[in-house]
Amino acid sequence: MCGRYFLATLPEQLAAYFDIKGHKYPLYAASYNIAPTQLAPVVRVDDEGDLSIDLLRWGLIPAWARDTRIASQTINARAESVADKPSFRQAYRKRRCLVPQSGYYEWIGDTRQKQPYAVIPQSDELFVAAGIWESWRGPDQVAIETFSILTCAASDEIAPLHDRMPVLLAPSDWRFWLEAPAAALDPLLKSAPGGTAKWFPVDRAVGSPKNNHAGLIDPIDAPAPLRLGHLFDS
């Protein structure tokens, strides 16, 4: 958790949601199946102190990494260890971001019969997950900017689906997450309150990143989950 998510909000709408002025956002298409190593929008503070939207690659590559292979193991950062883990600690101290999501996916069941579920906001327009980002340069010295999503223990309403969930931030916490000293962030590293999310089964086609269309988030009929699912979690 979280290994796939989706964002249906388009650039101008996302800029309005975060009250971003001017043209500090890139063009991108709605994506209903964002997978690791793909580009996705994140919100950061720019050099002028304003919020801006940038497209970064999902799967954080620490500045010290020899190559990009570590990215498959760093799509998520556990809130309990992010301040200390070598892959994440510098980004956590200095480079934090907001990761907007229309929702995310979880799977339950054995390997042959995994059933995907979409998790969406119960009332708000978007989830805003706590993220960290990093800039890495390879032998060609071309910078690659990447990000990771923080996770924490699941809330009571998510626990029947999975034991982890993204660290979700309220609007009043956005600037604090982006700008406060890392030592002051512990109160934000917690599961979301009740009434934040709801979930429902969706088509198994979401299992392939090649599939990316609005029908992936349509509810389907499926048995209620019987046990916790599992996705790789850093």
C-alpha cells in the first residue's frame, strides 16, 4: 500500500483546488491507473515561496543511489521510519510534497483470485497524501525528480481492506507539511479520522498498467473482503 492510484482532476481544476496562481502547473491527462515509475503531479513550494504543480516520477531515487533500480522499492515510505531510513531521511528533512489523488487501489485475495478495490474520499474532492521528493543525477548528469508517498497504520474504516493507508493531510496542514521542520511533523503522521474514505470492488483490469480508462473506477458486484490484502510497502 499504496501501489496504484488515480487522479481524474485536470490541471486547471487542480490548480484551483490548491489556490495556485498564474501558470505554475504542467499539462497532463487524467489517469485512472497511475503505476510506479510513471510521472504524476505533486505540489511543492517553489523558489518564490508559492505553491506549484510539477510532474515527478513515482518511486524515490535517493541522491546517493548508483542507478534507478531502487525506485521499485521506494514508492512508499513508512511514517514510523521515514525520519531514519537512509533512502528517505534527507528528503523527509528538506524536500516534502503533496500528492493529490482521486483515490487509490488495494487488492484482496490469493494470487490467482485477487480482487481490486477502489478507495475514494467520502466527502471531499480529493485525497491529499503526504509525500517526499528527491532529485537524482545519473552518469549523463540529467536530473530525474522522483517522489514517495508516506503510509501509516490504517484507520478503522480501511482496516478490513488493508493494514496500511496513505498519510492524508487536511487543507490546514498542507503548508505546515511543506515548510515546518521535520521534528515538528509527528502529529501529522497518523491515520485519517473516521468518515474520510469509502471503498468498493472494481474490475480486475486495473491490475495491468496498460489499462487506463474511466471505467476502471466503476463499482462492480463482488464478495465482501474476508481478510487483509497485501501490497509491497517500504
